[in-house]
Amino acid sequence: MRTIPEELAAKYVAEGWWTSDTLGDLLAAGLAATPDNVFEVHSDTRPYQGTYRDVELVARRLAAGLHARGVGPGDVVVFQLPNWMEAAASFWAAAMLGTVIVPIVHIYGRKEVSYILETVKPKVFLRAESFGNRVYDEDLDAGVPIVGVVGRDFDDLLADEPMSGVLHTDPAGPAVIAFTSGTTSNPKGVVHSHQTLGFETFQLAERYPDDFDRQLTGAPVGHFIGMLNALLIPVRRGWPIHLLDVWNPGRVLELMSTHNVIVGGGVPYYMTSLLDHPDFTRDHLVNMKYAGMGGAAVPVAVTERLTELGITVFRAYGTTEHPSITASWYTAPAAKRLYTDGNVSTGVEIRLSEEGEIISRGPDLCLGYIDDELTAKMFDDEGWYHTGDIGVLDEDGYLTITDRKSDVIIRGGENISALEVEEALLGMPGIAEVAVVSAPDARLGEHAAAVIRLLPGADLPTLDQVREHFANKGLAKQKWPEEILAVDDFPRTASGKIQKFRIRETLRNR
């Protein structure tokens, strides 16, 4: 893990930002405070209606069943589930047991899941049997001691009597390992403690307006921010939980009318897909008062369009490693909310390198990566995190992201490693060289564009051929290139390296 200077840790404790509470403690207190809150899953596959009390009972029965099988503090529990009740029960149970929780996005394919399981070596794997057209690979969990499959034998893990209380574990120790794709081919395992996530939950919850309750969460709970927004923040604020397992804009608009749920932002696609749908009317705006935007590039055209409809837009910037670096309050001046990524969050410090790279530290900064070499590369001995993002600060201390040093493509809030996509493409016949870069996307912020130099006499592969190739490789669909371009050669440095920033500029200027 990274070095955390003693004076910083002492400051975070003295300010009350780091406490002795674990995630299990925080959940137990929040669930007990509002046991009758609504918990509803809007799904064609596994719909659910109940209360906090009902789901907590499932979680505590699961915790008791796992504990009887030898699961306790420090053990690793992996879950790969859509936004179903069982996902919440799994997360809450694992937290109450004091285990290390590893959420996996439910759309991740064989390649990603096998890498994660081999890396963390879990004691428990809780997953779906199938979802939509996806049938999960049975052989991947062969080496995991305890497996529970929703729709088959998940309920067999539930004890007759629920576990009471919460098992104690070190609040400074690992609580969650969130895997996120980045500059490396394999996903990075980001390690957060109970203290860093406890503070992050508090920080996000405090920024939301009081009338932000009844929020519908469509982001996957296997994704870091989706997990926080769906399973922790509502419990902390005492709000009902509404989950959606498939983002269908028409269905969302219907739910806004029939269930009075709120859509409050996220990546730009969540808002624009509703506005562009033929069923959208101005009557829906009563449940779209706010749009907290982040997780992907936020086009100015989108923020201005939402503002013209009377929606209060506010932007934020963070990463899985450091979730809340900057943010605008919803009460901030319009110019700051619409055109910058906000000012520093509570307890956070930032500075810019000579090249403009954003360097940050704060009480919600992760412990590091499971890869020690990557930790040493990205964090320094003074506790600073080198984000790889480029930005500028205005005279009031508001940050605006201008570029990225790393080759990460952020498609609808999901990080895609350009290197991983390039490696897959180079396995196709006729391709001599390839550069995968981010291209602007009106719906998702960005998508992967593959720029290819072909071998003499070779034909450019079609998108259908590329999709078939990626499907056979087992890569998740969001990683598939959505644009194929051919070039005779690339712009290069004097040493022959491809200048990707020039390719990105060309695509932006189209």
C-alpha cells in the first residue's frame, strides 16, 4: 500500500474525517434508523418490492450462513450481480462480516472476470446464472470455496437465523477492491479502506440537495460509483432505494410518472437519452430538477441544453482512486457549475505539475493498488496521487479538465484501456499497426475509435468483423471499437512513437 504521512493521517482523524466506524457499522446504524424505507427493484427479470428491514434480513441471514462456513474479517467476497435485491444483500452481508468486498460489473466478460478471480483469490463468489443474453461461465468459479448463484442455489447460503451485530475489523484496513480499466491491459485493483469509503460516502451525501431523495439508480452496482450511490449513500441519508437493472429511457420516463422517482445526473448519456426519447414531455422535468454530471467528458452543449430546460447542472471530477477531487455545489454560480469541474472537496488538496498534471490527496484517497509497482508509480511518499489528467485552475480555485496523459477512454462512465483494445485488434489478419483513441460521442461522452495501418494488399475489417472477433476474445461489449478508420501512416515523434494526441485532435475537429 502507499505511504500515508503520519501528520496527514493524524489530521484526518482530528478533523473527524476518519473514524473508527467500519462500513458494517455505518450500514447497521443507517438501516436501523429508517427500517421502513422503500427498497424497490424495477426489473423485468427479478423485480422486487420491500423495505430496508426486508433486505437487511436477507443480508443478515446470508452473513450468518457465510460465517457458519468460516467466512469472516479479512476474507475476500466477490459479487457480480445486476442491480437486483441480492446485490444489495450481498454487499451489506459482506460489510457486516468485515470482509474485503470486490464488486464486478455484471457485463464484464470471461477475460476480465477470470483475471479478477485469479488475482484476489476469493473465499466467496456470488453471481448470476444469466442476465439477458448473457450466460455466465460456470467453470470460472471452480476454484472458489463458496459459490452462490442467484436463480439457482443462492438461497441455500441463507441461515435460518440472522446474524446480529457486526463483526469487528480494522477501519484502516481494506474494505473494497474496485477493479477499473485504465492505462494497463488488465483492470487495476484499487484498494479502499473503511475510513476512505466512510468519508467518501459522507462527502457525496452532503453535496446532494435535500430533495434529491427517490433517486433511480441505473448505474451498475458492480461499478464503484454505482455501488456508492445505490447501496451506501441512500442508507446514510435515510432515503428510499430504487434500482434499475437495464437502462431503458422509455421505461425510466414511465417510472418517473408512475413511481415519482428522480433522475439526477451521472454520465451525460443518462440525461440526454431521456430528453431525446419520443415519450419525453416537459412534465417529466419535475423529477429532473438537478443533474450532477461526472464520470465522463461533459460537453458544454449538454450542460447548456439542460440549463435551458430549467435543470440545475453541477459538475464534479474524481477517479476510482480518488473519488471526489473537485465538485461544484448546486448553489454555485452558473458559470462555475456549467463550465468548470468544481473546486476542491472537503479535506482535499490539489496542485498542478509543470505539465499541468493534476496531483491530489485527501481523506477519500485510496490505499493504493494490489499491484505494488503501480502503487509506487502513481503515489509519492508525501501522499500525493498523480492522476494522469491535465487541467487548469482559475483565479477562484475552480478546476477544468483539459486532457488526459493516459490513454483511457471513458465511455458512459466506464474506463476502457486503449492498450487492451489495441492488443485484441492486432490479433486480426491484415493489421500492421493500430492506435485506439477516444472520439467524441454525443450520448456517452466518448467511444473507442480504432485507427489502423494495414499490411500491403489487406482490406480494412468491417465493424461486424471486429465485433465478432472481440466477442470470441471474451471482451465486454463496451470495449468494442465503435469506429474504424484507415491511415497510410500515423503522426509520429522523432523517435517514431505515435502521437495519439494529434489523432484525438483530428477526431475532435471533425
